Amino acid sequence: MKKKRLPLILGAVISVALIVSIFVVYNYKNKQVSNASDEEEQQTAELTKKDSPAKEEPKKTADNPVKTDENGYVPNQTLPTEPTYIKGILLANKIYPLPSTFAPEENPEARQALNKMFDAAKKQGFDLVAFSGYRSFDYQTTLYNNYAKRDGQAAADRYSARPGYSEHQTGLAFDIGERGKDNLWLTEKFGETPAGQWLFTHAQDYGFILRFPKNKEDITGYMYESWHYRYVGVDIAKDIKKQNSTLEEYLGVK
């Protein structure tokens, strides 16, 4: 009886082993196909990533203007952690502020160029002086608050920068006047004097630009300031002067 059952048992074992083998082979092939598909998808993704340009944040340009309030500032803007450089030029205006911790002091190269310009002016009979240069964030805070309290914020925003937005904080800007004629400092009339005219005509030869020219308030954000000059280097200053433009226009942000 046992001998008769033995072939049946062997047959059953073989059948089970065969079924298990088929199941294992089937699963193995499916796994291989799945892995190959995943690998192909990964390779495709890598190729797509390489072929696609890096995503960049949109720049604030004339074609892509940033929304500002009635005084030219971006509403609820937070001061950045790093200053903004465009084309290698440090920019500080109502849209591109500086960090509150940015404190470079007066730029030595700018001061050297300023002294050279003043020496040249003196040879022509003009005794120019920089009565305001580098300002810290804290100093600008006090200055602006005093102006806003005296004239109101809307008026102050036309001639004084809010803390963090001042060019004076870069260490590259100077308010210039003629020594002995303090009554003309910070006035448009300075630009009409022989000294102011000489400065306007020759500033670019020493790397300076009149930062806030006439009829450019909609671009610079500030009224005409015949006394405010910014150092950008001789080549750039000459280009801006030749184009009769502003720093914003030169950098393509307006």
C-alpha cells in the first residue's frame, strides 16, 4: 500500500516544486522589467534636467515692473541679508535695499578719486568739499525720522532715503558743495554755480555720476539733487554720462 502511495507523493512534491519555480521565475522577470523601467525614467529625468535651463527669479525690469506704493517703495518689504550687485555694481535704491548690518565704511577707492577730483577743481578756482559721505544704518534712521517728522513722510521720501535704502550706506556716495558757500549746500542752486557746473561737466572723468538728475524722479525715486554724486568707476561713469541716463537705466532695472 505504501509503495502505491509513494509515486503519488513524489508527483505531488514535484508539482508543488514546479509551481513554486514558475512563481519565482515570474516574479523575477517582473522585477527586472520594473527596475529597467525605473532606470529608464531616471535617465530621462536626468537628461531633461541637463537640457533645461536653471530657473531664475524674475528680474525687476521695465518689462516686468515691481509693484510699489505711492512713494516708490515695495510695500512690506523686508531688508535682505546680502546687498545687491548687478553687473558687478552695488545698487541701493527704493527697490533694492541694503541689509541693516551692512557697514562697509567709506570706500577707499572712491575717496581717492574724490580727492583727485577736488584737486583738479581747485586748480580751476573751485574749492569743493564733501560735507556728507558714509552714513551708518542707525545714523540714516535718525536722519530720515527727523525729516519725516518735520516735513511729513511723503515729502521726506522725495529727498531722503529710508534706513536701509540709502546710497550713503554703501560708502560710495558723497554730498558735495563749495567751501564757504554753505547756504547753497543741499540746494538746486548749487548746480547753477560755476563750481556746480564744473562738477557736473567733469565728474565722470573721475568715476562719479550725478546720481539724481533733473527730470528723472520717476526712475531714480528722488527729486533732482545737484549735490549728490556716486562713485561707479571711470568707464561706467562715462557711459552713463554719454547716454544721459541714470544708474537704474544703465543696469536695466528701470
